[in-house]
Amino acid sequence: MNAIELKAKWRRGEPSPGMWLSLTDITVAEMIGDVGLDWVAIDTEHTAIDLQSLQNLVIALRDTPTVVRVPGNDTIHIKRVLDMGAAGVIVPHIYSAKEARLAVASCKYPPLGIRGTGPRRPSRYGLDEKAYLADANASTIVAIMIETVEAVSDFDAVLKVEGLDACMIGAVDLSASMGLLPNFDDPRVIETIDQVAAKARAANMPLMSGRSPDADENSPFGWNNLLKQGLNIIPIASDQGLILAGAREMLATFRAAVGGDQKCPR
């Protein structure tokens, strides 16, 4: 699935599974790329992933569309991420429609935006430069995060921004912005997310979940509730989350096999 097909799937409201990647090991990325996910999101906002490591991860993921959560709404940084072959970006810290327009402009070539030309990897280092430049504005994925009370209050205007492909709900930062941290499952946070989701559905704006679904179906962030809200673009897991869950499960299995915390029989 290429980026244009992926964006069309999102617009149709179909459930779209992806995964968060936060580790720098390219073999992990390569394995994830072969699973069959619709997309992979690489987090460079809250991790130590630098640009060289990021390029290695994008290369390892090969044919899986890769969206990179960049550290902020920085035109130059976004350009460099796209020029290494990422399918698109997720831009955090968006507070208004004006900032959403800047995020879109940073991803689009003139006359639609301000992205400078120099697409190394996506143009096959110049071999397909004209072909890439002809389709780049249509194929590049532009997503922004809705994670503050300011963004929520200006969401009607945000939804009118041309070129925006999806909005990601950041529940934890939203709770912080509302003065409710660490209670990101507070009913007031969930109510706010419901209001944002309803507006997005009415405007046919695809919604991404920033969180992987909780195992507890009674949780506001369980599978059923996320889908009911209309968040159709869902990270099913994260690389570090799978490692932690797997290690804890195997440790529990071991302890059960040897009788709790007792020593192993010789």
C-alpha cells in the first residue's frame, strides 16, 4: 500500500492498523515492516532517535508507509525528514489553525507550500526526481496532534485547513493542558475527546489514536471505545511495549512453573 492509497483508506473511515516505533535497532524495524501493517509511526519527539538513525529505520521499513512524529512544527526539520523518504509527518504542539497551516505548508512544494526541493531518497537520488516532484504534494501525509485546550477551542478552524490528512488525539497532553495530569482517563478528558471526534466525523477528517488500545475493554481507551469514537487509525502496539509485555508474561510463566518465588529445583 502506498501513501496515496493509505490516505484514501483513512478518508473512507476504514480501520487502519499501525504501530509505534521508538527503538533504534534497524532489525526491529525490518521485522515490523514485514508484518503487514498499514503504516508505522516513528517517534522522534520523545526518544533519542537522531536523523541518521531515523534514515536507517526508514530504509529498513522499506515498503511500509512511515510517518514520523517530529519534535515540533519546524519547517527545516520537516523538510529533512521527508527528504530521507518518510511518507509523512505527525506534527505535535499544534495550538491553532494558523499553526496547522504552517505544518501543511512545510510538507508541500510551491505553490501549495514552502518545502524546499532536494528529495534525495524518495527520488532515488535524482534518478526519478521529476516523477517524485510531480506527485509529492498529493502523496505526502500531513497529520497534526490535537493535545491542548487551545487546539480544541480552534478545532473548527483547524478542520478547514487544506491539505491536512489526519488529526491525532494526544490524550495525556490534553489532560495536562486541562490541569488534570496524570488522570488522562478523567471523564472531562474523555468528554473533550468525544466532542473533537464528533466534529472530525462531521468534517470527514480521519482521526488517529495517540495511544495503543488498553487490554481492558472497560477502559475509555479500549478497542471498542476507540472505534466507537471514530478513531479509525490505531497503533495496535509499540516496539517497547511488546518487549515489556512479552518479558513480563514469560517471567510470570516461569514463576508459576517453579512455584512462585521459590528456587528452581536442581
